[in-house]
Amino acid sequence: MEIGAVIAAAGMSSRMGDFKPMLNIGSISIAQRVVATLRQAGARRIVVVTGYKAEELEWHLARSGVVFLRNEAYGTTQMFDSALIGLRYLKDKCERVLFTPVDIPLFTSSTVEALLKSGAELACPVCEGRTGHPILMSSRVIERVLTDSGEGGLQGALSRCGLPMERVEVSDRGVLLDADTPADYAGLVEMHNSQLVRPVLELSVARERKFLDSRVAMLLSLTDETHSVRMACSRMQLSYSSGWNAINLLESELGYPVVVRTQGGAKGGRSQLTERGRELLRAYEQYSRRVREAAEAIFAECFPDLL
């Protein structure tokens, strides 16, 4: 199964006085940096739980290849509630899940890789004797967190899950640094460096026109999962007409149906992938994974100084 990630980004940024996820560090925003680092380290399904200024943040990240879920009660709930929304969504889809608040943007992909290589069911990074983020959880830990009372937030739930927290020593101070206040943010900007250098690939399949890429693959996956093109588009912050245009182009170029539509009665219509559509999606995901693995190895060989 895949590695997943949950980014809690529903808070109101009251202490900062500005909307933290969209503040820039270098040329990209805090939220974009967290997504990029998790993606670089191998997280394929990334969920961003939004709330305050949800639509604004979703449009900002619309082309990042993430799934958006909303904490509609963001004003009266805690970060733990946002964590539950994301963990509940990923619990049957990913073997292990990374969790982080959006305002801890400077941890490195090497730290995430160290957590994954630990083999632990529950782990957190430790730097200078202090624990930080992201936190790694197995599907078994997630099941227990989802049934917890919630007393003491996520930390309390993890302490009661019955599995020990493995402390993974790292030299990455980014695991400790958040952006709660303007002074914190100034410190993050000062620390910003080239640690995010990585190969960036946009993999597309085309004849005369591109008809399959990572966004179309996500649209297909979410359509099959939700049985609704409309809901799939909503989770991607993609217009309904654009979603259908992408599917129609795909089917036209392939010459066979990928999505089956059924007319609905009182409950509305349903959509799901055909078997050939599922085979296409599996093939694209395998192709994408193998190309990225090869590209990362070649990048490390060609640009050792940048790593």
C-alpha cells in the first residue's frame, strides 16, 4: 500500500495576524513547501484539511496534486479534529501515514525518509533532545486514534494507542520550527536555504495532445472512490466542466470508455471506472513511480553537491 500524509491547515492563524499557509518562504508558500517535501520523500496521497479561508487555500494548492477535505467546524474544534478527518480518509488507503501541521515547513525529505526507514509503527523525529514533526503512524495506530476519546489531543491519543513512540534522531532543526508568531516566521525565512532542491517531473501521455497526467490520474482515482465526478472535482478544486472535458479527451484519444455513467433517480447519478479504466490507472501509477525512482537516482548521481 501507499505512503500517505495529512497536513492540518484549518486553523485561523490568530497569533500570526496573517494567513500562515500562504506566507512565502523563498519563492514558494509555507503550504507549498510542506507538500513538496512530503512528495519528494515518497508520500503519494497527500490530504490537506482546510477550514479558515478554505477556498482561498484550495485554489492556491489546486495544481499540487493533493486531496482537499474540510473541517467545517474549524472555529470551535482543535487540530486533533482536523487530524481525524484526514486520518479517517486515508486509513484504508495507506499502510503508513505522516501527519504534520501546515506551519512546520522546514523539515527535510531526509528526515521523512529516516522515519520511513525506521520500520516503526509510530515514530517522530528528535533533534537536540526535542521531539518534532512530522509524526509517522501505521494503519494500526490510526485505527486506535480514530476510536480514542480525544482527551489531550493527538498527543494524548498516541500515548494511549498501546504502541511505543520510536524517537528517530535527526540533525534537522526544521522539525522543531513552527510559524506561530511573526517572530517565528522571521526565523523561518532566515533559515530558508536550498534544502528543497529536487528533481521535478511532469509525466504526461500524449498523441497530438496530452491526455493523461497526474491530475487526470487523480481525477480517475477519486471518481472511482467517490462514485461521483462532481465530488472528485470538488476534492481537487477542479471545475465540474473541466473534469468532464479531461475525461472526454482521454476517452477520445484512447478510443474506449474509461468512466461509466449511470443516470440517477432521487439520489442522483453515479460514475465509476470501467475495468480498462482501472487497468489504465494502475499502469500510469506504476509508470510514474518507476520513472520518479529512476530520476531520483540519476539526480543524486549527477548533482551530489546539491544534496
